[in-house]
Amino acid sequence: MSVSTPPAAGGVDQVGRIETRGVDYIPEAERHSRPRELTAVFFGTQLCFGIIVLGYLPVSFGLGWWGSITSTLVGLAVGSAMFAPLALLSTRTGTNSAVSSGAHFGVVGRIVGSLVGIFTAIGFYALTVWTGGQALVAGLNRLVGLPDSAAVSAVAYALIAALTLLVAIYGHANVVLANRILVPTMGILLLVGVVVLAPKFVAAGPGTELLLGSYPATWLLSATTAASLPISYSPYVGDYTRYISARRYRPGVVVAAAGGGMFFGCAVALCFAIYVAMAFPADVTDWVAGFVSVSPTAFTAAIVVIALIGSCAQAALCVYGTGLDTSSIFPRLKRVPATLLIGAAGTVLVYIGAFVYNLVAAATAFLILLLVVTAPWLVINLLGYAFTRGRYYTQDLQVFNLQPRIAGGAYWFSRGWNIAGMAAWLVSTVIGMMFVNTTLYVGPWANAAGGIDLSFISAAVIGGVLYSILAHAIPGSIVVPDTVSEENDVARLHALMSQVATVTPEREPIARAVPVADAT
């Protein structure tokens, strides 16, 4: 039995060309991205209606201007502080966040991160395309009299979905460029929006009743939903930091770039939505329609631009990262077909949400459930990074991505699963779900603290505590390399593949291994 060695040829990641890298290791020579580009990506992707509309949630909960603003900023600060350190993981592993998590969950257990990413991406993609299409149709209806009908809306959704998939298919460098253009463009448009709506601003807001009856409980719910937004990006941060060199940039610079871009981008988007909502009449329940109705006609053209450009950048980030990861779970499915598949699934959800069920009505439930699932996964990876001192066998993380797959390596643990990481995540997620109180699901312990949502806090804390205990109690759960270098890691993979090649099929059902580098 022969074994093919990893290809040495470099990958393509240039503006105007389709990226050929999948989740395979990015060599140091190809890590051309800079921390400021990371800031642009996570700032720019927030400036779309799919994210902006989430800022309306605290107002819909019954909070006024100051309650909405303070709860949103506190929640974003907490979420961004948790999200930012994860940016370091992929600078050390050279691959995306889900594959990198194999060091703490096992090379097979990293599927947890992949599934979290898929769930997040499809949900946010659908919300972004739906709200963007809605704003596009409403804006054109007011500008040129285009009918606001189901047929026209269907075309608008298809247009935004097609533009989104085009950017995502071209890959990393093109997504980064789109966001670098987006930040100044959208920033100016939103600033103009603040000015033109100033005469209609009323700090008291629409004046609806508090959703949870008490102010503290409602304020905390708002803060929790805000925190979920930065944390929801955790499965995708590695898509961009894998192209950043840990040798050239200090950890503090990378963390600040990720956290700053995320916090300020989300803050601008959500606070803009709160500001706009303060101009709504009391009977308005749809933020996008309300925004169009209270805006001067001359500003409606800007709304159309935001709907098109902003939606494409945000949705492209979602499907790009998930397509990248899906292609690693199913190696025969390359990055581009996987991206198209995820985009198609998200588009189907858009039409269901638009014509069967209101997606925005489910936004709160989606964010809370997402936070409960993602928070312990994030905490476990951060603790794992600390326990390993940020040192990894980069090529050992790739064994599950080979075609055909092979068994073994430093992160094989128990048949590819790290019991410490998996048990901590599963237990903490189940307990967190017991405290959930949403329109889609209410846990048996939802009222244990007088209506205050403990789902996110309990899941994160319990996940971290359990993993710390189990990782040190179960031998071999923490792998700390003695030395780290590209040459040594490649040599390790060659040795593992050679060892596999000498084992007969009767003794071990492991065959040849060829890393998947071609993304197209």
C-alpha cells in the first residue's frame, strides 16, 4: 500500500481569483493578512440590516433609550471580551476555528464546532438576506413605485443571495476587500441617517410594556442577546486569523484587532437601530418597514445601498466560513460546491421565513439558544489554549481532513474524541438549556431566578469548570508539544502516514492519505 505525501504547492488567495485553500494548514510564507484587516472584517460585517435589526430587540422588549443602550453596550463588551482571545488559536494552528478545536475536542470531536458554525451561519445568512431583501423592496417601492409584492420580494432575495455567494466563492481575500470598502461607505450612510432622523428622535421610545415584567430581568435579557452576537462569530474568527502570522504580530495586537472590530462594529449597528426605533410611532413592530417609513424620501436611496452592499458582505462571511468547514467534513465536496450547498440551504430558509414564518419574531429565541450552545465551546477552547500555552502539532489536526481519512496523531485521544472537552461541553449545554426562556422553548428552570436568564452564564461557567477538572483528571487530555516548527510537524505527518501504510487492511482499516488542498 502506498501513501501520497502532502502537496508542496502554494495556495491561491488573491483579490479577483478564487481561493484554492480549504482548511488545510496555511504555511507561514502564505500568511499575508494583517490585524487591521481583521478589524475591517468584523467591523464591516455588522453594517447590514441583518445585524442592525437585532438592535431593535431591546426596544421591542419595552426598554427605552438609556435602558436599550446600556444593556446593549454591556452585553457587547462581555461578548467581545470572550470572543477576542479565540483569534489567537488559528494564528498558531494555521487552520480554521473548528479544525483547531480538535486539539481540545479531538479531531473527530471538532465536528461540534462545525455543527455550531453551520447552525449559526444558516440562521444569520437567512436573516441577513431576508432583511436586506425587505429593505430593498420597500426602498424601491418608495423611490420608483416598484410593487411591494411577494413576487418582487422573491426576486430581491434571489439577487442578494446570488451576489453574496459570488463574494463567498471567491474566498478570503475578496471577503476582506469587500469589508474594507464597506466600512467607510456604510459608516457615512449611517451617520447621515442619524442626522436626518434627529428631528423625530424621542428618548422615551414607543413605550411598550416590559417583556419580563421587571426592569432588571428585561435589561439582563437585552444584555444577553447583545452578548450572543460577538460570541456567535467564534466559529468563524479562524477563517481570517489563519492567514495572520503569529511570528510577525504580537498576541495583544491580534486580540485587540479582533475584539475592537467586533465591539465597535456591533455597537454602531445595534445603537443605530435603537436610535432609529426612538423615532417610530407606538404601533410599529417591524424595524425595516418602520425605518423606511420615517426616513425622508431623499434618504431612501441610501437604504437601498445598505440593503444591497451591507447584506452581501455579512452573508458572504457566513457562507464562506461554513462552506470552508463543510468541505473538510466531507472531503470529496470541495470548498466551492460546499459553499453553494450552504447558500442554497440558507436561501430556502429565507423563503420559508418570508412567506411562512416571521424570522425576526424568532430572532431572540435563535440568539439565546445559539449562545447556550456556543459559549461553553468557546470557553473550553480558550482554556485549552491556555493549558497548551498556545502550542500545537499543526499537521496532527489535519488527519480527519485527509482523503481517505487516517487514524492517529497527537489529537486522536479516544477514537478521535477528547472525553474531557466533549463531556464538559455536553453537560454544560444541557444545563444551560434548562434555564432557557424563549418563544420557541422554555426550560424547566426558566423561572429559577425570578425570570432572570441564567442560561448563558450557567453554560459558560459550568463548561469551563468541568473542562478544567476533567482535562487534568483524565490522562492525556492536554497535549503540549516540546517544540513547534513547520518542518517538524510535516515530518510527524509523514511518519504517521508511513506507519499507516505498513499496516495491512486486515489489522487496521486505514488506507492511503492525500490532504485536501484544492478548494475548487
